Amino acid sequence: MVFLLPVFFHSPILMKLQSILTAFLLFSPTLLSAKDSVNLIPEIHGVIRTRLEVETDGWVNRFQVRNARLNVGGKVAPVISYFVQFDACDRGKMTFLDAWGRFDITKSVYIQGGQFRQPFGVDNFRLPGGYYFPNRSFLGKIINNYRGVGVKAGWMPDQSKLPLDIQAGFFNQSAIGDHNVWAKTMAFAGKITWKPRNMMFSTGYQTMKRTTHMQYFDATIGWGNRGWYAEAEYMGVIYSRDGIPTCHTWNSFVVKNFNVNWGIFKKTALMARYDGMTNYSNGTLNQDGLLSVTEPRRQRATFGGQITYTYKKVHADLQLNYEKFFYPSNVEAVVGNRDKIVAELIIKF
């Protein structure tokens, strides 16, 4: 009988039954987690943004797949969650973005480790499916577009009683493309967000060192009511070396949403933005050991509108924007950063 056990456990019948049972358990998460309501089937979300840009100076143009972003996340235990995100076509290139795990110590306190956006700023935290404008603000795209490899802790109490969110963390000084660099110091980022009623207030501090030490400060105020949303954000960058003064950058916009009945389209929106920046350096030094200006001073006014089709959890937006740039007389605008018309199709699921 003992000699027959291995044969039995490897018999085709038992192996078939085992396969059926495994499939049943995998596709029946409620059976596995009846006690803690954990769903082992991951949630998959994505956004595709494809566009046409036409510059009014010379009428040069281009088609572009700006994003083909996918993310997978879920909760594998009552206190353990995960998230993985990549962009399959970021202007023609594949980009790996996020990979993190989170442990909920209490209902309000958590620890998160991995690769993710450093907790600092507001506009730079928006995902492609949540952009108000096709092209991001200078603040969110140029000044502070940092992900990091590290750990952060957060405290987020019951929002109905105390609408507060506090996050802070430490990260590698190196860019996310290289996790092998050893260093004596770490980058730090933290922010506090308070959302009383229809208002939002946020402030934060960040410090990092590439080839020079840089400190970032941020303050944001937002308001929304009856289809309106307005926001203003300021960010400053202080450098430890001489070369250029403190960089000041700002982003302010207003959006008005309307319910309509235009065939398949049930929503529309109008938006306007004014953003700008002074001379900015990404921390690189020139041959004289001084900071170099990597992005010149500029300002921009943006106007546009969009119409939206919705089917269950799928949203499709058609958006049209016009961007007007303003430069100092001694700065020559380069292609891509001049007056332009942008038409974009955004699909979110």
C-alpha cells in the first residue's frame, strides 16, 4: 500500500482533480477570503493618450502616442497591498514606473517600500488619466518629476472626521534607472494635505543631491464646487552652489464641467491655465564648476475644452487646447516649446 501512494498522488485522475480545484480556488476569491474579504484577482487599469500637435510658428506638426500606461494592483492580505505600473509607449519608448508593496500597521498608519513617486507636490502627482490639460505644467513636468527607490510612512485618519493626509519618506539619491549606487546620504520628501469641505491645502519639503544639493518647497490651495475646480500651486528650488538664483515656478488653472446631451457625449468641460518658471537647473555643473541653466525662463497661457463619453468604467475624452508661450527677448524658443494647438484622444479604463 505504501508503494502505491506515490503512484496514486501522481495519477492522471488526481492531477486532473487538483487542476480543477486550483482553478476553482483562484477564480473564487470570496471562498479563500470569506473571513477578511480579500480579493486575490488583481485590478488592471490603463490609459491611452494619442495626439496631434501643430505649432503655429511654421506649422510643423507631429502625431504622438504620449502614453499607453498599464497598472496592476490589489490586496493579497487584509493589511498587505501592492502596485506595479509601466508605460508601454511613452513617446515611443517603454518606461518602467512603479513597483511597491504596502503594509497597513493600523487603519490609519502604513509603511510603503519600493519604487514610486516621492511624496512632494500636487500637480506632479496626477496620473495621465487625471490630467486637466494634454501637456503638463512646467512645475509638474520639468521642475519636479521625480520617482524614487526607498520607503515612506503615511498617516491618513478617517477622512470624514479629520481630512488629513501626512506622508514622508527617504529615497536613494540616484535616479530610478540605477538601483546599484551606494551613497552616504539619502533624499527626503514629505508633504501634508488637508481637505476641509470643498477646499484643499497642501505643503511640502524635499531635499536631494545629484551633483549639487537642492531643496524644494511647495504650497498649494484648491477649491471645487458645483462643477468648478480651481487650483494654484507654487514651488521653489534653492541651490547650494552659486550659478543661478532660486528657481520660482507656479501653476494656476480653473476648470468648469457641464452635463450635456450631445448624442453619445454626456459631459463637457472648459479649462484655462497660466503657468510659468524662472531659470532652472537640474543640478548639473559646467566646466567652471558652476550651475548651468537647463531650462530657460518662460510663461504660458493655455485654453481648451473637451467632451466625454462614458460607458461603465470606461471614459473617452476628446480634447482641444491652444498654448501661448511668453519668453524674455534674449531667449529663443525651441521646437516643441512654442505656440501650438494640441488635439488629443484619451481612453481610460
